[in-house]
Amino acid sequence: MGATKVRTQVAIIGAGPAGLTLSCLLHGAGIETVVLENRSRRYVEERIRAGVLEQGTVEVLEAAGVGERMHREGIVHHGIYLQFAGERHRIPLSDLADGRSIVIYGQTEVVKDLIEARVNAGLELRFGVADVSVHELETDLPSVRFTHEHEQFELECDAIVGADGFHGVCRPAIEQHLRVFSREYPFAWLGILAAAPPSSDELVYTHHERGFALLSLRSPERSRLYLQCAADERLDEWPDTRIWDELHRRVSLDGWTLVEGEVLEKGITPMRSFVTEPMQHGRLFLAGDSAHIVPPTGAKGLNLAISDVTVLAEALIDSYRSGNRSGLAEYSRTCLRRVWRAEHFSYWMTTMLHQLGEDPFDNQLQLSQLRYIVSSEAAARTLAENYVGLPLGHRAVAAD
Ligand code: APR
Ligand code: PHB
């Protein structure tokens, strides 16, 4: 039996933050989309990921119509701490970056809000699809083939968006047209979610001879904590007591202690830098993690995914409204400028804060850089304006 033919304007593969936000932005402009996700709704909603939203991301989520709970439950932060050589120093982000701030709100919550908005609007979002493949990308009638509930479909459309993450099928489908840049790091993050009130009012990024540690949070009752570990570390070698002991060793200060609590979730996050160029081939546009990965030290992954789809939404809306396809032609170039800025910032934060190996020279350079940041306003401002995110309108950081 042949495939059932269906049609939409924009086919979106992947129901992560990139795909879902794009579907909301396009719906707001009257453009029809179909979102295809290979996992279940439950799996997608329970996946624990990062939690720092730049102000620009917050504004886009508001525009997409999903700002209500984020404003109610998200926690606005105006600074972060850098800790090294046994001292903690505050970087006043908002004072240094034109009053801009960040919001702590889990990516998991963003995804739940986006799914709810789409489902409530009665719009097509299929979970549990299989055998997804993309076709006829170099024509005006590209298509996506997939299986859903044992039925085969062929979805014809005007454009396909590959928002299917790092392990998706879209990037490999156009591999021969892409150039890839990547860097692996010889370490990873062991992360926990704990039923413990945050020990610090703001995030603490810690440089320590035993390795990096990060104190973050999700709510007044939930802490999110990370430790640098080996790239090939096994979770079963880390019982909860060992995790807490190691966190205490790395972050404790005289007169300040870490509050412990039940460990609700544990996982290992690999560290990778990765960029593919261009982010488009024919009628297939890559967005978010399918096109680029940053190590999490700069908290940029989710924010980059949202800025990609903001650019893409504007370009698609323009092409439907006025037939002007220049935004689509420029999509990749526009995004990549911001992507590379975030790549550099994430690499810089990562290599400044982690133990890189045995060479004591690296350690001295890191400490020198950290001392410079906390003693020079110019250096602190560089960190602050990258951390809170350059304004979305600033995508073209400089003409090139
Ligand atoms: N078909 C359909 N869906 C797929 C396929 C496929 N073949 N392969 C993967 N997916 C889905 C994944 O299950 C996931 O839900 O695509 C989605 C991609 O979502 P994310 O990985 O969250 O990527 P993105 O939306 O780009 O968001 C980037 O997520 O990984 C974090 O740190 C990263 O915060 C950043 C953000
Ligand atoms: C998180 O809260 O999960 C988090 C915060 C800051 C980072 C990375 C992750 O740099």
C-alpha cells in the first residue's frame, strides 16, 4: 500500500525548543505547520536540560504566546558569581550589560508550555513518528516521509525545518553539502537535580584544582548542581554521597556551606563544540542543536536554538507575505554570526574554568584571566554582555 499524501506549508522535524517555538511563531502569522517528533510526549517533557534564558529568549517566548507561566515561576537574576582561589566574586551582569538580566526557568518547563499551547490550539503535533526521511530538497515541492501508528505518510510542503537535535536525520541527509567544525573536550559534566533549596541566591561558577563545579537552581526548593568529571565517567561510580562530598570539596568556603537534599535525577552531559555550515540546503533549513552544539558552560544552547528560529520565522513570514525570499537566502549567514560568537564565548568559559590536564601553565593562565575579570570593568563587561546575550537585533554583530 502506498503512502497517504498530506500537505502543509512548513514541515518541522523535532519537538524540542527550536521546533516548537518556530511552530508557535509561524502560527501567530497564520502559517500552517506540522510538527513531527519521534519520541513520546512524556519523554520530551521529562528530559532535563539547561535553565538559563537570555532576555532576548524571554521576549521571543512571550511573542510566541507562552510567557505566562515563565513570568510567574521564572526567577530573574542580575548577577552570577565566579569562584576561584578560595574566594567568591560577584559579576553584576545587569549593571555591566545595559540593565539586561537572565531568567532561570528550566528548558523542560519551556517545552511543556510550548506543547500545551500547540495542543490547546488544536494544531498538528505528532509524537512517536518513525522512519522520518526528507526528499526533493532541491525542488519547490520538498517532502517528508514518515510512519505514524503503522501508517505511512508523505507530507508535501514549501519548506522543511530540521529542528531534530544533534542526533537527528536532517543534517546527515545533506552532509555532502556541509562543512563541519568541531572540538571535543576530555571531560564531561555530572549533573544532579536535588530536592534542596539553592545554597546561593545566584549561580556560582567555580574553578578548583579538583575540577569545575557549578551551583544552579530551578526553584526555591530545587537545586541543580554540576561537577566536572572524566569524559568516559560511569554514573554507577558516583553514588550520591560521593557527589555531595566532591561538591563540598570544590565549592565550600569559610562560613558558607552547601545545603544537601535528596538526589532526584542524575546524568552525564558530554562537552562538545560543533558548527555546520551552511545551515541550509535547498528547501531544508537546520535550526538549533541539529546545526550547532556548544559546551554548556556559557548556558547558550537553548538561547541559540531560539535565536535561530526567530530569524527563520521572520524570513518565512516575509517570503509568504511579500514573496521576498532574501531573508531565507540570508538565513544561514545571519544565524552563523551569532552562533560563532556563542561558540567562542562557550569555549572561553569552558577552557577558563575546567581543569584541562596536567600542565600547570594552563592553570596559571586561567587564574590570571579570572583575576583580570574580577578586577577590570572592561573584562567583566565582556563576560556580562555575552552571558546575558547580545540583543537579537544585534545578530549582525558587525558588518562583514
Ligand atoms: N524525527 C523526529 N524527531 C526527532 C528525530 C527524528 N528522526 N531525531 C530527533 N528528534 C527529536 C528529538 O527527540 C528532540 O525532541 O528532535 C528534538 C530535538 O530537540 P532538542 O535536542 O531539544 O534540540 P533543539 O530544539 O535544537 O534545542 C536545543 O536543547 O539539547 C539542548 O542544550 C541544548 O538547550 C539546547 C536545546
Ligand atoms: C543549569 O541550570 O542547568 C545551567 C546553568 C548554567 C549553565 C549550564 C546549565 O552554564
